[in-house]
Amino acid sequence: MSEIMISLRDIKKTYRSMGDEVQALRSVTLDIEKGESVSVMGHSGSGKSTLLSIIGALNPPTSGIIEIDGIDIYKLSQEKRADFRREYLGFVFQQFQLIPYLTAHENVMLPLTTTKRSNKEKREMAEEVLHRVGLANKMKRLPNQLSGGEQERVAIARAIVNEPPLILADEPTGSLDTKTGDEIMELFQQLNQEGLTVLMVTHNPDNTRYMSRTIMMKDGKLSSDEEDIMSAITDKRK
Amino acid sequence: MNIFQIALNNLKRRKIKMLFLMLGLVVGVATVVAVLNIIEAMHLDLGDRIDEFGANAIILPGTEGMEMHYGNATVSDLTFDVQQLTMEDIPKIFSSSVAEYINIVSPKLVGAVEAGEQNSLIVGIEPRQEFMQKPWFSLAQQADIEQGETVGDLALLDIPQDGLVLGASAAEALKVQVGDQLMINNKPFGVFGILNKLGSEEDGLIYANLTVVQDLLNRPGELSMIEVSAYCNSCPIEEVAMGLDEALPNGRTIPMRQAALFREETIDQFSAFGIALSGVVLLIAALVVLTTMLSSINERTREIGIFRAIGFRRTHIIKIIFLEAAMISVLGGIAGYFLGSLTARYAGPYLAQIQGDIPLQLQLLLPAILLSTGLAILASAYPALKAARLDPAEALRFI
């Protein structure tokens, strides 16, 4: 029997803005198994990013329970939650989000900065993952000296350097050309095959080909309707 | 890779902003260091300068005396058993237990004479000693100088044996000019110089050489008083007075603290002003740090969001901000120390009217660095807390 990596139970999220209430998530219940790769699709404002930030232990839900690897993350204190993010999650943000004044090597080492490993160990771990994403020869470069695809690889290397069991990616191919986007998706697929659970928010239906499951979001809810998913994929491909 | 390197790299990236921040600290620390340097130099200078403020001890002939009070009025002093001060007492001062603190000794004899057709007070002095002790005395007119030549410095002039120096009021009352002849007790004297008006009783006096006046008054070797300039940093003038009393049993020494007090008051006023000024400058420096740090935090919202998202605790963020502030402020403290020391060295003599060099006070270096660091950390506390409290979801625009 497979184990559950992410368990969402009746998750609701309401934002209050200028006296108005906006329901970003309306009772989302979802299980994602360990080793799964799931893409979340949906139109802008459908609640995909909110869902990702809640799973990413960055944004407490208004109600509902979320467990990652059996840990009720919002019962943890702020600081413990930061530790949790460091140990359990690898984030790949939209537009790479690399630190501009750090080299590729230093950017990858960032999640290790606050761990108790030796400097030598940190350097070696970062070098190893950069090698793995094909950037062994560009480690000393600053982000602005790298192409979009290379920056994305650095961002992925940063997400996996700490060997987290879960990768959360937000539009990882959004600012890449098709060829580079495909290469990045192959990298995600490879990571998933190595045992990592991958959850990816994407607008690009082509990316769903690399994932084992696709979830559709509509108006803050999961849409179980297969047609919805297929039409979204076909619409986007047109 | 550690938090220190993150802070250092960020400083390198924001050179201009960080230089501006450091400049604020440099100016703040430099002001404090300069003020402290100048105050210290003023204290040191006090000993050297005391002679310029006149005598601070007067030795008078010893007397036994009584004051008679009638109601609220003092009717008169009843003095008896008046002793004599003589020229022989001068060497005793220089061999006293307090000799090392004695700067200038100016003996004088005061007496009433008939000048022209009026009664006047004449003071016998040793001119160089007297006028060195009272540098505010200056000549308005001097006899025997060429057209266009300026009057000489009194402290460097000798009054001729048959010459007189008149106070401004005395010259006016006696209706004499420099070069005129004036009969004193039927002996002819030439008016060698006339003093500038001082606005004090001294304007009405006639000055001549001490030995001449002693002869004139028929009181050879006798003195009315001896004015002494004495000062030491480590002992109060009262102790000097006691030393002089011991050396001169026939005299009584009256300590005059006014001169030292006046200078000390000047130093106190400068200190108060300097400290207030330093306070204002430090406050401005703190505000510069605060605003620069806040603007830096605002620019780095997303970056801080990333740090938080990948597992940096709030305390790590605070550490980064404080480390940046500390690195800048240590440099600022060192630069401020040197700038303040140089300012004191070159501007201090003009600002505080100090003669001589203001030495570098190395012992201020560490306090300067601590002041700069303390100020920067204090002013960075709010920006650091603000950064730590940033909502990572909001910073990364998930919301």
C-alpha cells in the first residue's frame, strides 16, 4: 500500500481585502502519494498558487487540516515551520528567484547555510547537484551571466540540494522557450523517477505529459471532471 | 557559505547605499571623537595657559586683624601686628615645596604720590613679569617710536628707569601724552607709554619700575604684595597657597580661583555644547542608518521571502541584517575615529583657542568602534524585525 505524502482535508482560504472577502480555496480535499508527480492546472485566479503556498508551509489556511508526511505543518511554530521547509521541501519559484549577488554555486548552497554541515560538505553537495543539472562548468557565474534555462537549472539544483522528499514548482517553464522548457521538464521527470514527489503549478498543458497526474482547479475548487481537464489541455494547446 | 558571507556579498552589491550609511556613522563618530579630543586638549592646555589669565594667588603681608560689626554694617577692619614683605621673599617662593607649580611671580609696591598737582596711586612693578601675567594690558601709545611703527608688546618691553606707564584714565586726568614730562613727588619722569582703556580701576594707576618706586616712596626692598601664577592639574590652588604660606611665614596667601574657574567654566560650556552637538549628530546618524536600512529591506522583500521559503528562520534574517550593520559600523567607527582625530588636530586649535598640537588619543579608538556599532545595531533593530516579520507568501507574491 502506497504512503500519502500530502494530505489536504477540507482546506479553505479566504482573503480579506478592503472589507471584501475573496474565497481563494473552497473546501479542497486531496491526497498525493509519495513518488507521485502532479501538475495543477487552472486559469488565473483559480487558486493554484494559493494551494501551492499552503502546501509549501508559507500560508496558513483559514480552515482545514494539511499534513505532509504525516506532519500537521500549521501546528508547528513559525520557526519550526521554517525548519520543516528546509528539511522537507524544495521550492522552484516562478522566474527562478535566484539571489543576484551570489554565484550559481552560492545560490545552490543557500538552503545548506543554516544547517550544521561543514563548509566543505556544503560545497561538495552543491557541486554535486550542479553537476547533476549539467552546470558543473558554470558554478562561479552570477545569475545574470546565465541563460534562462541555466538559471532554472540552478533553481532546481537549489531545490534539491538539501535532499527534500517533496519538490514544489511554480510555473517552472513559464519564462523559457519550448526546447529549454522540455529539457527542464525532463529533469523534473528524472527527479520524480528517482523517488521525489513533485507538485507543479503550470499553465502549460505540454508539461502534463511529464507528470503522472493532473489536477484541475476552478474557482477555488478541484475539478474532478475529466472533460474540464481535457478541454483545458486542448484549449491551451490551440 | 554562511550567513556572514551572505551579509558581506549584499554589502558589496549595494556599495553606494552602504557608503552613504557608513558616512552617517563616520560623521557621528567623528563629531564625538573630535569633541572629546578637544575637551581633553583643553584640560591639558589649562595648566599651560593659566598664566594668561593672571595671578591665581596673591601674597599679602601677614597681619593679625579683626573686623568690627555694628548691626548689619562692617565698620572697619582693625589690623595690627602688620608684617613686611620684602624682595628677600621672592627666592623663598622658588625654593618652596610648591616651586614646581609656580609659573610667574610678580612683586609690586603700591603707594600714593603727588603726580603733577594731583594725588595718584603708583605701582612699582617688574614690567616683564607683570605684563606677562596680565596679557590683556596693551599700549595705546608709546614714546620714541618712528612714524608708522606699531607699539611694542608690553611683556617684551623694558620701562626706562625714569619712565612711566600710565593707565588711560590716569593719563586723561593728568592731561599728559607720551613723551611728556611728569613730576612725581618733585622728581621728573618721562611718560613712556599709555595703556589702552580696560574699564577697571587699573585705568587710574601709574606704573613704574619697582626699584624706582621703592626709592620714590622711601621703602627700599619693601613690597605691598606678590602676585603669583601657579597651577597644577593634580592639585587645587588651595594646596599651592598652603605651600606658599609655609615658605613665607611673614605673608598670607590668598588663593584666587577665578582664573582657573573661568577657564574651567569655558571648558564646561564647550563640553556641554560639544556633547549636545554630538548627541544631535548621533541622532541624525541613527536616522540615516534607520532609513537606509529600511529602504534596503523594502528593496529586498522578495529576497527575504526566498530566504524564509527555503528554510531561514526569523533569527537568521535578523542576524544577516545585524551583521551587515556591524560590518559597516566597524569600518565607520575606525574611519570616524581618524576623521574626528584629524578634525580635532587641525580645527581644534581654532575652535577651542588651544595652543599647540592636539595629540592622537588611541584609547578612543575602541570606544569609537563600540559607539558606531552600538548605534548601528540599535538603529537597525526595527528594520531587522520588520524584515524578520515579512510574510514569505506575500513577499513571493503567492497572495
